[in-house]
Amino acid sequence: LSRIITLLTDFGLEDGYLGSVKGIILGICPAARMIDITHLVPAQDIRAGGFILHTVYRDFPAGAIHLAVVDPGVGTERCGLVIQTPNYFFVGPDNGLFSWVLKNEPAAEARMLENGEFWRSTVSSTFHGRDVFAPVAAHLAAGIPAALLGPPRIAHIAEWSTVSRHGSTLKGEVLHVDHFGNVITNLDRKTLNDLAPNRRLVIHAEGRAIGGLRSTYGSEPPGAALAIIGSHGFLEIAVNRGNAARVLNLRAGDTVLVGVSSEISPLDPTCTKPTGPTAQWKR
Amino acid sequence: LSRIITLLTDFGLEDGYLGSVKGIILGICPAARMIDITHLVPAQDIRAGGFILHTVYRDFPAGAIHLAVVDPGVGTERCGLVIQTPNYFFVGPDNGLFSWVLKNEPAAEARMLENGEFWRSTVSSTFHGRDVFAPVAAHLAAGIPAALLGPPRIAHIAEWSTVSRHGSTLKGEVLHVDHFGNVITNLDRKTLNDLAPNRRLVIHAEGRAIGGLRSTYGSEPPGAALAIIGSHGFLEIAVNRGNAARVLNLRAGDTVLVGVSSEISPLDPTCTKPTGPTAQWKR
Amino acid sequence: LSRIITLLTDFGLEDGYLGSVKGIILGICPAARMIDITHLVPAQDIRAGGFILHTVYRDFPAGAIHLAVVDPGVGTERCGLVIQTPNYFFVGPDNGLFSWVLKNEPAAEARMLENGEFWRSTVSSTFHGRDVFAPVAAHLAAGIPAALLGPPRIAHIAEWSTVSRHGSTLKGEVLHVDHFGNVITNLDRKTLNDLAPNRRLVIHAEGRAIGGLRSTYGSEPPGAALAIIGSHGFLEIAVNRGNAARVLNLRAGDTVLVGVSSEISPLDPTCTKPTGPTAQWKR
């Protein structure tokens, strides 16, 4: 049995914390394949961590265990979770980190981590990533059934990110700014389609008009802003060959409005695959 | 044979140096499992690298090979080391990087790297991480005994970090500031216990009173400073949900004083495991 | 079959993009061994990415697949490539990223990625790293022959970096500044040898005299600038125990001139291996 364990934390990369987590996992399940998603979630930013996890977890093969630790609940009484879905396991604190996953996975079953038999022999008060969550993920990877880890529990689901509709206008917000400065919103393809299938959309961010939806970054000249459905399925504001967050001065929490224009346009920007020897595609 | 090789360096993550080290290792020992501890040790900071290694190495299963390269000894005549302890191997320069490990491992046997048969066929003058230390670690992972690598040697132990006691006051210093801004000192649990078992301690950092020892970050309100024994066993100064180094303006080298108060208090902050279905724990 | 796939991108480490790429690869080729080279290539800097790849790829064992994605060609019509050399495969966009590799590998055979059977079932318009290049690399790792991926193609080779000779003076430029602040030029050992075998060289960077070629960083006192042939075989300007780019105010694109002095000196700084029990070596 060689299960994949992905790791997503706010531990950073400059200390030994991540090494400790991996060492503990290997001691319990030497065959575990550990894949880093990111360890640069902004410190204690549960919402950002949950969003990144949400955009990535389905890209892994069935059976993968997603270990996620963004755990600012210092001193509060939060418990630990294992969540089982048809294809995956999730392990981490019950603080909302798995909110998007749970909304997205109707068949998810959550359990409270309670059986200390599967924890580190000494549990510190400051590092449950190493002492509780890593051992639990490793035992899952080694084949221990989730039911042994603790009793069922209704997991906490946070309602951080709301989309509201006023007539023919959607109001959403910026969730995340990525490495390239692309500004990712909480408006997904289905929501936009429900508003205006095959209609041209008009997007505004913090009062500034971005224009309609494009299907490639290169649809606008270098330096120009544009809106696009990003690779994760959310509306994204970008600048061709530039940094949209910097150019447009946008950040997480900013308001994004989407209205409808009367012109017909194809909404879905997913490429069709090129076929035949002369096919060429755009990035 | 599938041995773990951990990697700790000051190489950073933006160049190809780390990739070269890993490629060389895989060429010699294709089954090696390489685990990054960190590559963001401040450039040429042997003390910081040695401290991080010390806090992490015992979390790995027995048999692991710890490859550590922080090597500022440019042009000086320092040699390379392999160190064998009952559970681990260590490979790197003989410049003090393994000082904490050696103090902690009375049965350690050090050898000077001398047998060029186990090095890269061409050895550069600027990159022994790739040309000497990586091949040696890979050969160890492949089963070569340490005794073939070179003759015994008394390894260099640096005395960077001293704790002094004046009556009932301990004087230590800040060793490291972690990703969260937690300020980690060189005062360990045993030293504090020797000073005042079951006594309340009074901690000062650079003249500022921090108060007594707490057992969780959440023992103080958000934004308040506190002292705690960190997950690595050293006295740490933290700010609940905040960045202590920034709030208190502390950095490596700053002085920390610990005195004794007369009240009785439990010193050891290690959690007992919760048991039973209603158990709840604090981070 | 357990092939190595190396990864070099400008994706950064703070998002989920890299995790997605790795998840997709594992879904196609569960036995693939993925090794990160770097993901901190400056955003959209094809030249920097190509240079780092060039300095690293030969350090991996034969059979390795080098997946490289620095892909600023937003909206332009660039296609994807697979390149096969006697020892390696390369996968990525046809935008010059493989220029140094191709100049260095006369037997390289390039093919255009065209057969969508080996791509992700849905191909986005914004993330070919995940949707095209990762699946192709994974299929190569699983044993699919390159010839099935698409027809032969003349790959794009960029001519960014030129070295010119005027009499007995070479004019080159700074290619890259590494993590330590070492300033790496496009002047390689062979070019310098052709100019003046066994002759003393005189190096100037942006009008400032650096002096002759040294064989170790420690040949000059701490804080002093020096020139050296770096571990990758290119002329490099360094400061002993310091940051040359900062001290000398140099950056990529700056001009470097190399002239000839009349004194004889050994050019090749490659160490000979120390032999015998009293051997000592310099870093």
C-alpha cells in the first residue's frame, strides 16, 4: 500500500516544522508518498488555505490523503477532523479549513479525532501538526480505517465568502491573489452561466470597469486588464503579461460586480482540443 | 535498501543548486528517499542551520542520513565529516554545524571525508555540496559503511550559545526567530527545571517583562506576549495570534533572563492526552 | 519503470498550481519520481529559466524527463515540444526555453505536441502546465515513445546571450544572480581558454576592475571581489563571504569585459582530488 499524502500548511519553509511532520509520517508509514501543495499559506489565514486546497484536491488520484494544517485557534477548544469522501481523505483542524471541500462533497463523512492510540506518544500543546495530524494521516496511509480514529461529528463550515444577486447583477469578492498577480474571485462558472448563458458579461472590480469575459490572456494587448475563467473554474481578473493585483490595486476582500450586456457571446472559455497536424493552440 | 536522506542547506530555492545535489544522489542511489528540511537557512549562518537540524533530526526513523551543508568557510582549510550515531548518519562540513548533535549524542563517531573514490569524479572548488557531500550521503544510503569514507577525527564543536547562572537567575539568548515570529531561546526544559522545579518563572527579554510560563498560546488574550516551552523543548517567547519578534522587537542574539518567583506552578506544559469521548484539547 | 521527472517553472510556491501538476502526473504514472529544480524562476523570464535548466540537467541520471514551464506567450501561437536527446527528455513550450539545451545537444530531436490523446481530457486556455505538459511528461515516464506525441519540428532557439570578441577582449554579459549574490556571466571556460590558455585574465564588470581569475572564493580577503569559474562552468563574479550583486551593484544584462594580461597563470580552477591521509581541501 503506497498512498499519497499531500501537505498544505502555513508553516513556511525556513524552519524545521515541515521536516518534523515528514519524519513522523515516514516513521509510521515508510511507503507514504508525500507531495507538498504549499506551505506558504499566509500565517493563520484559514480562508486562503481552504481555497487553495479546494482548487487542487481533485487533481490527485483517488485514495490520496490531504493533510491540511492552518491552525490559528490558539488556546481555543477546537478538535481535529478526519473527513472521508468517495475518493479522498482529509485530516486537519475543525476550524473551517475544509468548508469548500465539504460544500463540494455531499457524501463526505467527518469524524472527530479522539483515539490517542494513533497520535504521537507525547503530544505538545503547540504543534498538533506534528503530534496529532501527521500521525493520523500516516496511519490512514498505512491502511487504518477512519472509523477507528474517532466518532462522527458535524464539521464546522465557515460562511466567509458570499455571492449575492440583485436583479441582473452579481456581487462577489476577491478570494486570493496568486503568484502572478492574477486576482481570483469567488464567482464560479456555474454562477456566471446561471446569470447569463451565452450572454456577454460586464465586470467591475472596486468600481473600475474590466470589460467582458475573454478566453485567453492574450486576447488583450500586453499591459491591458481582462477577465477570464481561470484554470480552477473561478472568475479571475488578469493583466496580459502583467501583475493585475499591482496594476489595479486589488486584494483579497475587494468587491467584484458582474452585470449583463445584451450581446451574445460564448461564455465557456475551455479550449476545444486542437486536432489534426495543423492545429495550433493558445496558452 | 531504501534509506532516507534529509537535506538542510542555505542554498535557497531559486537556483539549480539543490536540483544538482538531488540528481547526483539519484545517480548513485536511485532508491534514496530525499526529504527537504529547509534550504532557507540564512546564507552562511552555521549556528542557525545547526540549531534547526538539532530540533528536527530525531523525528526521522532510525537509519536516516542527514545531509547538512552550510559552508561559509570559503578558502579556509576545513574538511568534510561523516558522523555515525546509534540511529543516524550526518554528512557535511566540519565547521561546527553538528555541534548540537554532537553534544546530544555521546556515542557519536566522527570521520574525516578523505576517500575520493566516493566523491564526484570532478570536484569543483566552489560546490562541495554537489561534489563531495551529496555523493557521500548517497553511498551511505546505498549501504557503504562509514568506515570506508575516511579515518576517525575529533569533530569541531562550536560554543556559540551559552547559558550562565547567577544565583537564581539564568541568562540565555535568542537563537532563532521562526516563520510565525516566535522567538526561540537557548534555554531548554531541563535547565529551567533545574532552576526551579514546580516554581513559577519570571522571564525578561531585553529588559521587558514577559511574565511567567504558559502552557498554550491561547492562555493570554490575542496580541499579548507570553513565554512557553516550544515543541522543540526550548523556552520560546510568543504573541498569541501575533508575531512576537516584530511586536517585541527581538532578534537572534538578544538576551533573555529567567528568574524565580515564589509561587508554585506546574512547569511542564506537555499536554496529557485527552481520553474518552468528551475530551477536548487546545492547540 | 520508475522514471525521474524534474520540474522547473515560474509558478512560485504559494499557490496550488504545482500541486495540481504533481497530482496529474501521479494519476498517469504512479511510480514517477518527481524532483523539484526550482519554481522561483522570475515570472515569465524564459532566459533565466533556460539558463538554470542548462546548468542542472546533466546532473541527473540518464532517462530523466525534464519538465520545464515558463510560458509567458499568452495568446500567442506557440506550440508545445518534446525533445529527446541520447540521455534525456524535455517537455515544455516552444518559446526558446530549451535554447541552451538544444545548442548543447547536437543529437536532439524535437517534436511538436499534437496528439491530444496524451493530454488532460479538458484543456484550459490558461494552464497548459497542468493540462498538456504534465500529462505528456507522465506518459513518457510511463513508457510512451516520444514519436507518438506528435510530428518532428524545428524548435525555436533564442539568441539572447551573445559573446563577442574584439581583438584580445571578450565582451559578455551577466546572465543570472544567484541566491548568494554571485553574479554569473555567459562566458564559459572554453571561451576563456580559447582567448588565453594559461594566461592571466583581467576582468571588468560595468567598468569596474575585478582583477584576475581565482580558484577559490577564499583567495581574497572577506569582503573583496573576485572572479572565478563557477561550479556550472561559467565565469562568475563573487565577493568572499559577501553578496557580489549588492556590493558591486550588478544585475542581469550588465556588461562584462575580459582582457589578457601577459603573466602566465593556471586557468582551470578545478581542484585535483586530495589523496592520502593528510590531504586537505578548500571549499
